Amino acid sequence: MDGEFGGTMAAEHKRPWTGLRGSTRRAGRLDRVEVKILVPESDHGVLASALRMREAPTRRVYFLDTPDLDLARQGLVVRVRTHSSGGGDSVVKLRRTRPGPLPRGMRWSRNVSVELDALPQRSWWTTAVACPLRPAVVRAAVRGREPLQTLISAEQRRFLRAVTTTAHPLRELRVHGPIAVTRMIGEIPGDVGRGGAGQGGARKLVLESWAYPDGSRLYEVSTKCRPARAPRVAEAIRHLLAERGIHPTSEQQTKTGASLAHFAR
């Protein structure tokens, strides 16, 4: 199984993100890298306080899949969000442990992006097709007043048909969620993690707390950057956490992987 859901962790290295430079060199198209790590709740609060981070708009996240999570088992994710600041979106993602070609006819779409999710010991390649949505449309669909298929664009449907082995991937969708997401935003301090000489701009750091329906939570520290900057940015995150005595949780996975594993239980 190549998708994240149900996969196993690779052998750990002594230092996190040691394979990141090689991963970015393997890429064909790669739009950005997201360096991310899960931390305990107490360390999450320590970092937020130390960096004087500011609150950002909250989100509500839903995953759409069959009752048995058939799409997730193929490495496919259908995620829908609303934002407290207004607006919302849906995204259909294909997640793999190795880079692969984009489906024909979608290579130059402005709605398609390719991202590397870089965890400390493993990376995931994500091809995503996004579509903006009005919050009222999302609420009507997840509450059963409109079909869930209304949240998925024609372009996203074409993508699903191109990459899934399921004959009718949208026919048996149900809602998994919601997950309440709170966010805080700050900057990586010092020169490390900045754009570099002549580039300017501090590197944004995001702290997220995902609260599941059963009351459990996960806490993530993350930042996004251009592929060429990823090894340096990962080193900045590593230095920042070590300097403050912050240790990662024992099990590292993406928020999507953790969420789908939660709903599978």
C-alpha cells in the first residue's frame, strides 16, 4: 500500500529530516515543501508563549469518504474546510511515498499543486486539486440538505477518475468529522529560516491544534517554503525546537493520516 493511511513508518534516523535534500532532488514538478512535526500539548504551549504568536482564523475540517474509507486506502483524500474569517474550500489529494506523473490534461491547471509533506523521518508526495466554496454550500452538504457531490468540482472529479481504482468513487461518500482546528502564527526567530541575503522576509511558523469529536487532540508545528530552501528551513525548525527543549511525539504522521486513522477506529 502506497498511501499514508495504513502505512508503516520508515526506519528512524538519528536526526530528523536527514533525507530531505535527496527527496527534493527526486522531484519533477514540486511547488512547495511543508516541514512539519507533531509535539506534545505542553510543548505546543511553550512555543506559542516563547514566540508570542498571534491567533489566526479557526477552521472546521471534514473528510469525505466511504464508510470503510476505501479512498483513503488508495492514498486518496477528499477534504472540505470552512474558515471563521469567511470562505471555504475542497481539495482532492493523491498521497504517495514516491513522486509520480500528473494525469494528462491537468499539468498546467492553476488549481493543481504538488507538495512534499516533510515529517521528521518520512516524506509524502501530495498532488492536490483545489476548489473554493462558500461556507453556506459546505454547511448544507455536510448537514444532508444537499448531496455531498456538490462539494466536488468537475476538475476534481476528472482527477479522481484518473487515479482511483474504484468504479464510482463518489457514490457512497459520507462525512467524517467535523474537526475543530485552532491556529497560531508567528515567525522563526533569527536569521536562520529567513529568505537569505537579498531575499528578505521572515519564515512564517504555524501552530495548529486539531480537536476530534471524541475529545482527543493533536498538535503540529509547521512551515512552508520553496523546495530549494527546504533543508535550511528544516534545520531552522530543528534548532528552534532543540533550543527550547521541545521533543516530538513518539508517533509522527500528517494531520490527514492521523485523522483518517482516528475515523477508522
